[in-house]
Amino acid sequence: MKQSIEKNVADINTAISKISATKGYQILVSGVSPAGKAMVISPNPFNDSITLALIAGIYDYQPDTTLMHHHFAYPFRLFKKTGTSNIMVVNLPQKLIFHPGYLHMFNYKDSVLKNDFTISASDYHLYYNSWKNLDYKLTAGLTLNAADLGSFDISSVSSSLFNQSNSSKYNFTGGYGISTAWQSGDTSKLEFALLKDNSSLLKETTLFTGTGFHKREKQYDLTIGNVEIKRGFGIDSIQVYVGGVLQKTAGAKITDSADSTGTICNHRDVLLTFDDGTTSKLSTLIGPPLTQLKTLVTSLHDMYFAENVIDYIAINIYYNSR
């Protein structure tokens, strides 16, 4: 187990090192301030639906400073349609992507910047009619100066605060990816995975039972390469597998603590006991990359970039083209 964990953690650290060096990583974390708060768009004042067919075309960032009083939430037309397409292609300056605040605050100087960043959305719809009532889909690729930066694939359906399902994935260049998923209801599920060529380097799944805010953890499953740690209702039910084989001497203790940083989706740490009797915390083994993982998961889970950049662009195009 010790050899397996050390190798698998090394693979995780390599993955995070390569991911954090990409422009895709910068994009994902661009909507999060140092305090960890999202740059949130004001609640949309419209009850409407947007489909890809309504916003399909090629658009360039060419702001029109004519104030449009009848579109009070989007008073300026930021994008000009410059071509036809069956998908939505948006060209804009990279400054507005890596610093999304500039997209929401018009600056005349930005209008002369080169449109070197491209968003290509091949699937998109945004259906909304009330608070927490949403049907959302986004599939989009990103390029900078024609160089591939990866792609999003997001799906979200919500009919109430307690009835939601969501899956989000970002495919980085080099074969790496991260994904999150959650589902609420009588049985709720929260999941995260760090991937290499669609195989998980690190995966965490938590199942809850109960209704509303009164939920109880039913099962916790943490996979680190070929090592799997499983816990049911009771602390005595923890099991550790290596390569699918249940371990007899090696084991794990899962601790719950508000200030713990051991795992990704929950505030807890995992104390591993190896065959030779030595122990180590998972947070210690993974080290600083854990912070980067948490930032990526939070950003992808809450769709910061999708909401604050892609949705903002799509809605601006839609309402200022009618």
C-alpha cells in the first residue's frame, strides 16, 4: 500500500504541476478572488430562454457605446456579428478572459485590443423562469492565438433548491481533466475526479440520505490511483483496497474537522496506516497542490467562468440583437 500511495501521489502532483502551468488553469481560477469569492453577476432580471440557434454566428468584440435604455441590465452592445455559423464563435481580447472584471465594466481602451481569444460553443442552452429553476447546457472549446486551451462540458438541471443535478468537466491539454458532479434529492451525491486520459488519478464520492437540510452521510469513497478507501455509516466499516484486494494490515482513519484540508470535496483528512506500521496524513502526502485542487474544484463546481464570462456574453448578444 505504501509503495502504491507514494507512486499515485507522485502522479497527482505531476498532474497538478502540469495543469497549473496551462492557460486553462488560469481561465478556471480567473473568476475567483484571493479571498475565494466568485465575481458574481447580478441576478438576471429576465424570464426567458436562450438556445444556440438564437445566438449562433461569428461575433467580434466591437463595443457600441450607444446607451440602450430598454436593456437596463445590458445597456451596451459589446459584440458585433461578423459572420454566420451554426455554432456561437466569439472573438475577444484575452484581457477580458483572464481578468473578467473588465468584461463587465466597459473601458474604451479595451475596444482597440486585439481579439486574440476565441470561444467556440457547439452546444448551448439556458432555460430559466424562476429562482432555482434552470435547465443549462454548455459545450465549448477555447483557443488563444489559435492554440488549443481545452474545453468545457457542463450540464445543470434544477427545479428547486433540493432537487438539482449538475456535471461539469474541463479537459486540459496534455490529456488531463477535472470533473465534478452532484445530485440532490432523497439520496444526494457529490463527486470529484482528477483525470489523465480519462482514467482517474484521484476520485472522491460522497453519498447522503435524508431530505432538505437534514442529510446524513451514507457512504464515502476515496480512490487514489489503485488504492480505494471506503467508509459506510460506522467508523468500523472503513475498508482499504489495493488493486481490488482488501488489505488486512494496512488501513485508514477518516477524521472530520472544520479546519482539515485532507480531501477535496469535504473538510476532513485521512490518516493512512501502512503495512510497516508507519502512518501519514493524506494532506501531508499531497502537500501544497491540494490547495490548487480545491480552487479548481470550487471554480468548476460553481461554474464561475461559465456564468461570469460565457453566459454574460451569450445573454449580451441575445438581448442586444433583438
